[in-house]
Amino acid sequence: MTEQMNDMLNAMESVQDVEIGNLVQGEVLTIDDNKQVVVGIIGAGVEGVVPMKELSTVPIDDITELVNIGDVMDLVVISKIGKDKENGSYLLSKRRVDARKVWEEIEQAYKNGELIKGTVTDIVKGGLVVDTGVRGFIPASMVSDHFISDFSEYKGQEIVCKIIEIEPSENRLILSRRAVLEEENKRAKEELFSKIAAGDIIEGKVARLTNFGAFVDLGGVDGLVHVSEIAHQHISKPEDILTVGEDVSVKVLSVDPEAGRVSLSIKDTQPGPWDNIASKIAVGEVLTGIVKRLTTFGAFVEVLPGVEGLVHISQISHKHIATPHEALDEGQTVEVKVLDIDEDSRRIGLSIKALEEKEEPEITENEYVIPEESTGFTLGDVIGDELNQ
């Protein structure tokens, strides 16, 4: 009898008191209508309730996705339900235990300078809300290394971030994706600059278009193709020729590792307009061209994209003109005849007047001769009288 009493006293003494904030273990006893889980608090001899919203840090549709009867979970006591001290139930949370563990892991990652992953769950006015196991926030200025007006494409994406600020007691976690991108770009530039040199032909993808040119992604590093290096012919703006996302071959014009700049050319990878020009244009051929420039000695006329020929001032008109501006305007469309071609010197001689009929000189009043039949006098009579006088 004494031995049985001692066993009962030992069992009673071994029952732990349950206090709010305690970490406890609970064995799943029942699942109530997929709304909550009833557990027995191990070592306490009392039951507790875990509402569905306190089971996980992310929304779930079915409790059995996480737990089933007989499973043992780590829980934290949120509050007491009921007045019976011995048999009363407690409100418990698994989500908060998981969050506490996540905070500890994130704090350790922050101390070690490690990056963390998270999924963008919401787009707000100030930036992105990210689920890393706990709620994190990326301010708009820290989302990317270049300006972005619409963040909607990020929703649902898993992204790698750097921890900027952390305060578990306030559930404050500030993250930066821009810092990760800048570090990646730095490493990519160092690797790229160690491999490329002026004169190399490499492949890239059009990343951005501006008024002054196109930025081509060479694999983490953007090189600039100035608008004058996009095509052999003149273009007003890059989008006339290129589209974002297009694959292009480019020639490296120059590399500046210190400034982190790469100058590129697209037109240098393409056949030039003067290549094999004799097969495109023949001497004596009549072409339609556009007057591009007027100088004191003639007019330059574009007869093919990127190919200009010279109409010397003497070949503009049968009439005498002091300057080409008297007969032509820049931008004017004209017909020209090819006089000669020098492929090596990239020169083509053209003529406008060769296609025009020569006008007969006008006869002035003093030079006009009255026809004989209208006067009754012969030319000899008129000249003779003058000679006699």
C-alpha cells in the first residue's frame, strides 16, 4: 500500500505546470471538422486546442496536410481556456513555435552574412511582402538595380535576398534584392572582363532600348551599342531596327574594366553596304536616290542604304550654277546616272544633267531675225545696205 501511494505521489509531482508562454509538446488526439486540433499536453495531463490558423505560417486548406492523429508537435501556450485548473484546456500554437525557430535561423544567417530565400506573397505601395517562414519586407528602392514601375511580375516568385535589418521582438525583417543583384553583376563583370577583348565577336540579348542606343546583355553585363553602331544605314531610333529580347551578334569595340563599360557594334558583324558594290550597281545605270548633303563642290546622293555617290557641281545641271543649293535641296529625291565606280576608294560618280535634255539658248530681241517671207527683203539686201552705209 505504501508503495502504491509513493507511485501516485511521484506521478503527481512529475506533472508539469502549464504557464502562458511555455514551450510544450502535444500529441494529436482528435481533429475537429478541419477547424482545429485537440492535443494532449505531454507531461501535464491536460488538453489543449490548436486552431487551424495557428498550425502553419502559410494558409492551408486541409489540416491533414500537416498533422494526423498520433503526431507529436512542439507548441507554445498562448492562453488558458476554461476555469478548471486541473482539467482546463489551453490555446496553443505551432505556427509561433515554427516562426521562433525561423527567426533564430534568420538571425544566425544575418550574423554570418548569408543570403536567404523567400516567396513574394503580396505587392504593396511601398514594395514587396516576402514569406521567408516569417513576414519580410523589401522596400521599392531595394527591389532591383534599375528602375521598375510595375512590380506585379514578382508576385509568386521565389527570390534570394540579403538581410538589411532584423528585429524579432517587433517582427521586423527588412530585405534587399538589389544588393544581391549588384553583387552578382560585380562578379559577372569581373569574369567577363577577364575573357573578352576589343575585336571579339560575341552573342548577346537586347536588354533595353534608349534614344541614344541599345544595351545588350552579354551574360550579366550590359554593353552599349551606340545608335550609330546599330546599322550601316542611318536610323532615327533603335526601336526601328531592334526589339527587347532579341538575340544579336556584336563586335567588341572597347573594354573599360575600371569604369565597367563595354562598347559594342552590331553593324560591324554584318556585311557592309559597299561590299561587292560592283554587283549591285553598274556604270550607266539609272538610279533613284535621296540628296543627303550639299557642299560647295557638289551633292552627295544616297543610292542604296549606306551608299552615297557624288554628283559634282558640273554634273547637276546644264545651266551654270554657282552652288548646288541653287538647284537641289537636302532630302530631295532625284534620278541619277552612274558615271563611274571605285570600290576600293568607296566612290561613285553620279550625274543628274546626263538624264536631262540640254535646253537651247534663248534668242534676245536684238538677236531675232525676221523671216524673209514676212518682209519682202532678202538677207543680202539688208546686209548690203548696211555695208554700203
